[in-house]
Amino acid sequence: MGGWAAAPWRLGGCSGRGGLRGAARRWGSSRPGAGDQAATLSDLLQSSVEAEEPGAAAARRERRCPREGTVLLFPGQGSQFVGMCRGLQQFPGVRDMYRLAEKVLGYDLLSLCLEGPRDALDRTQHCQPAVFVASLAAVEKLNHLQPEVRGRGRSGRRRLGPARDAAEAALGSLSPQVVERCVAAAGYSVGEFAALVFAGALGFAEALYAVKVRAEAMQRASEVVPSGMLSVVGRREANYKFACLEARKHCESLGIENPVCTVSNYLFPDSRVIAGHLQALEFLQENARKYYFKRTKMLPVSGAFHTRLMEPAVEPLAEVLKSIEIQKPLLCVYSNVDGKKYMHSKHIQKLLVKQVVSPVLWEQTMHSVYERKQGTEFPYTYEVGPGNQLGAILKQCNLKAWKQYKHVDALEDEEAAET
């Protein structure tokens, strides 16, 4: 697997010290199920990571043009689809990731991603690990589509053929060091774990085990109370808090004690996801015009994620995060909880737990990532993993930043080559 390493430079007060340069040695894990395969993968990764060159510390202090930087966005639950990752298996290291995943999870994740069935893949306990691994596999694709990034001294590696050519064409003109020059990363909900692995804060196997525990706990919590999530696009006059308040009062009139109905995801201006008891969401749909909602749509999820209905999932995740090694990220990673950069390991541990029962402040996060002085160029942005929903949201949040956006998908490249 290529040695992912962010370039030693800073942007917007954020010091990029090395994507997965330091993280590579931590991908091997002592978590349950890792075993000898983890050590093998760790050795594989270490062999591709070069020692830091003399003078690198000075280079870290060098400021470069913002356009030379890149931002990686990692998708969350709901982006998965049957057949994803078929086009990623040709890239070195991806199969090793899935072999290790099978040991950690206890089931064949790759087969589930490739063959389904869809109902099984869409279950929270399966789709969260699936999106996590697929996103990091897509980073591997991005890494290996760049000859200069794939590693010096590897000119003998076989060419990936027409499929690679088609993928390169789809990505446009790539900087020679897209991955190495990453200065910031953000992940949507469970995507935050993948962003932290990329940034060297978490080891791959340990993070996957935490995602497994998180997903299973959230699955159990969602089965306790009939609940769900409602996507809403509102007019400027829409008052989401007032609408949720009236929906809760409606639930109380039905005899539901301590009902839940609240904004759980801030997507872009005038777009929210509201989560809570099903009766509350049905009430909002029936009274959409009253609350100035232009469009409403129930999401195909099993529970009210990022609300207090997920409180049963907090303790299991907190316990596993206490048991794994967390380090300070080697580049800026932004939290869903407050839209700000993670500062240290305890901060990460605390907010990853809090995120389960807190709204995803994605709109606010996008403003934090792309905030800059007027006239300053925007960095290149790559959404890595299944689906391109984060690109669509970015377009609504910041059109200028979106113009530098590309999607590194998990589709089969052979299909792209034929079109």
C-alpha cells in the first residue's frame, strides 16, 4: 500500500505533518480479531513509508499557495450500494484491508459490499463498517492514480490499463501529490472515523473495531422505539425548532412520554434532517405547508440517529474508545459536534462519543474548512468513497469551493472505461 503522507506545510493556521506517514505503522492492531494478519498488514504499510528527510521540520513551517493544498471529505451512512469497491480491488493494499476487516468484524465484508443482499448491507450494523472501509480504499485509489505519489523506486509496478486511464480522466488533471498535500479532512458521521485514520489519529483495525461496536449499539438502540429521520428543504421563513416543538406536543397528546423530535443534521442553508419518534415525523409531513417546508422525505434508516434516542449506544462506544490508542491528528480534522478542529487525543475521544447523540453540524463544518480571506484561492477537494452527496452539499454551501471538487468513487472503473 502506498505511503500516504500529507505535505509538510500549513494552510489557515493548520499544520499538515503527514497524512498516514505516522499512521501507517499503527494500522496493525491488537484489537480482537486482528491477529497475525494485522502484523502482516502493518509490515506492508511500514515498507512503503520512507523516513522523514532532513530539513522536513523546516519545510513544515513553509507556507504555500492554498491551491496547492487538498481537502478530503469522507461520506457517512446512506452512501453505500451493492457493488461498491469492485473497481478498487485492483489497487495494492485494498484486498489486505478487506482481509483484515473480515477478521475484525467476523464476517466477509467484501462479499457483502459486492453481492449484497441490499437489505443486509443497508442495516446500520453492516453499512457503517462498509462505508468506513470503502472510503479508505478510495483514498488508496486516489493515491495510486498518481504515478509520482505511488512511490519512488516502483517503476516496475504493472500498469493498471484502460480502467485507470478512464478513472484519471474522470478525476481531471491531478496534482502530483494530491494525497501528500492534504491539509484538512472531515467525515460525515461515521465518516469521521475514516478521516481520523487517514490523519493518523487512529489505527485502521482499532478504528474499525470501534465502528463495529458503534454500529451494533446504534442498531440495538434504533430497535427500542419506532423512530426515523426526515429530510426537509424549507423556505427562508421555516422555523425548524418551532415545528419540532409542536410535533413533540402532538406526540404528548397521543400519550407518548418524553417524545423526541429535533434537528439532527444541518446540511446546507434551508436544508435540515429532523429525527425523532415516527409519530412526530408523520405530523411534520402532514403539516409541511404550515411550517414552510418545501419538500420532505423519509430517509431509509432504522432510527433517530444523532438524538438522545441513541443514548444506549454511548456507553459501549465510550468503553471501546478508552481501550484504544488515540493520537493527535497529523493534519486538521474537523468535528461534526462543533465544526471545529480536533486538538488532542482526549478531545477526539470525548467528541466521538458525544457525536452519537448530537446533531451533525455539517454546514458549519464546511464553513470552517473553507473559511479564508477574500481573494484567497480554494484548495482542491476530493470526496473519497461511495456516493457523491457531500459534493452536492458543498455546492449549496460554497459554490466557489465546489468548483475545485472531484469525486473519487467506489464504482467499477471498467464500466467507466466502456462509456
